[in-house]
Amino acid sequence: MGATKTEHFTDKQNAIATLAKALGHPARVAIIDYLLKVDACICSDIVNELPLAQPTVSQHLKELKNAGLIKGDIEGNTICYCIDEKALDKLQSYFANISTKLEKNKKDCC
């Protein structure tokens, strides 16, 4: 995979990096926040909530979907998006593990 050499890292490390990269833009964080608030919605609902053009919102939704953070169900001519809880469970588990290890190693750190 070129200069990134992702093959040198575990599947878990690559999966967490993919999720983190998808969350690395404030518009995507805003989309996740909105979906958490409304539970499910169509793209035009999100466009009305954000100060971005529809094609830009669609691109951000595509990135979130490719990373596995959201799911989209086709309903007629629209796509209804919602949070993919499995991805959020992975992130929660990862950060809980970090927190636990930090708490345990508090005394040993500089």
C-alpha cells in the first residue's frame, strides 16, 4: 500500500486508524452528532443542518459510510442514514482500553 505500509500493522490498528481518519473532519463529526440526535435521516435533512453544499455533504457521508461509521438504506429515491453501532463499539472499546491502561500506569509516567 505504498508509503503508508499499512501491511506492517495489525488489522485492529488499521481498523481504528480508518475510523479515526473518517472522524478527522469537523463536518463528519457534526454529521455523527446529528445522526445521534435524530436516530436516522435522509441526506437532505443533513444538508439543511450544515453550512455545506449538498455535494460536499454527500462526499462526507460517503467517507463515513466507507469507514463503517454509518449505514445507508435506500428508500425510494433517497438514502436514509443511521449510525453503525458496531463501529462505535470498536472505538469505545479502544478508548476504554487506553483509559484503563493510563489509569493503571499513572504512577509510572513522567
